[in-house]
Amino acid sequence: MKNKILFLTLTAAFAFGLAGCSKNETGSTAADDANKAATSAADAAAQTAEAAKVEAAKVAEVAEAAKAAEAAKVEAAKTAEAAKVEAAKADQAAKVEAAKAADSTKAQGLIDQVQNFLAEGKLSDASSALQQLTGLSLTDVQTKLVDGLKEQIQKALAAKAAADAAGAAGNLLK
């Protein structure tokens, strides 16, 4: 922009110089030519200034649009990252739930097995099956059921021990 203004100024000065060097023309014509050259130089300078203002406005608009695009890109990246984190959390929660469901199913199978062993009178098998339940996550209902089964096994073992002791004492009296 400075170059254009400098160029126009030099052009106007050159025009004045040429107008003043002509020997064939009269003084009033030279003055008129100088006035015309000055007017045209001023008009050209005004047009150049206006064009520079328009270009500056366009550059400012482009810069503002670039800033807005960059902000949108950053926001989109943040949103995408948040979505990834949420998806990972949901995936982890689903895995935990699946593990709990598998533990619950396995625990229920072992509980059923313990009940069958108790019904058959196989106390040692029932006790070993009950030991396999340790480490599994149980529901509240399963926990209460396991506690009840433990009590049944303890009572049955105590009754068996008492019966064995009574039988042994009876054998001693014979």
C-alpha cells in the first residue's frame, strides 16, 4: 500500500515536471495541466486508499474465519475425546457386568451342587464344593443361601460326629 501511494506521488510529480518543461504551451495551460494532474493523482490516491481498506477488511474477515474454524476444530477434538472416554467407560462397565453375571451363574451352579450333595449325605463333597465359592461375587440372596448351607453342613457334621462317638462308645461296652 505504501508503495502504491509512493508511486502515485512520484507519478504526480513527474506529471508536474513534464507540464512545466513544455516550451510550446502557455502558462495558463501548464497550470491547468498541473491542476488536472493533481486532481487525477488525488483521485487515484483516494481509489487506492479505498481499495486498500477493502482488502484489509477482506483479510480481517479471512483471519476471523480462520480463528473460528480453528476453535471449531479444537471443540470437535474435545468432543471426540470425551466420546472416546465415555465409550471406554461404558465398555468397562459392560465387562464388569458380564463378569458379575458369569460369577453369579457359576456360583448358582455350585450352590445347587452343594444342595444335591447335602441331600445325598455327601458332606465332604458338599464342603469342598462350598469352598469353591470363595472369591466369587455373590448376590445378597446367594450369600444368605451359602450361609444357610454352611450351617446345615456344620450341623450334619456335628450330628455325624455325635453318632460316630455314640457308636464307638456302644462298641466299647460290648
